Amino acid sequence: MESVYEKCLLFELEKNGFKALQQVPITINYEGNLIDSELKLDLLVEDTIIVELKAVQELLPVHSAQLISYMKLLKKPQGLLFNFYSDNLTKSMKPLINEFFDRLPVE
């Protein structure tokens, strides 16, 4: 089910002029060695925001931890965690930022 939401959200983002990539593979740098992993983030918007989609009865701490890990591995400052198993998507959204947020250029 999440893959359907992902495709629809990608369509909406692109329709509104945003650049977004879907199912972005994550390569891990371990002590200078690049390691291919099975990890893929759902969406990367404007090369800055990682969007992770869930369709679960309740968001758990492990879901936030997953997104935080992706943000650190890719050195991205912002993340959005959406749970589509909700009657109000806005209320189910959880925004996250990390130390890379402070490094964003100020316009």
C-alpha cells in the first residue's frame, strides 16, 4: 500500500514544480569503504528533504529512528515521516531536523 501512496505523492510533488527522486539507494561509508546496502529511502525532495512513508496503525519510535538514520547517512537536514493510516494526514506527519539543518544557506 505504501508504494501506491509514494507514487501519488511523487506525482503531486512534481506537478507542483518540486524535484523529487523515488526509492533512492543508500550507500554506507564504513571506515572509508563504500558498502552497498539494501536500504532505500522513499522520496528525496529537492536534494534536501527525506520523506519516509508508512501505512501503519501507529507510528513507533523505530520509524523515527529509521528516518534519522537515513538523514545522517545522506547528510540531509530535514525529514518528514508520514503515516497514511490516518484520517488526517497533516496531523499524522512528523517533521524532523538534525545538525545539518544549521548548515543550510540563508537566503
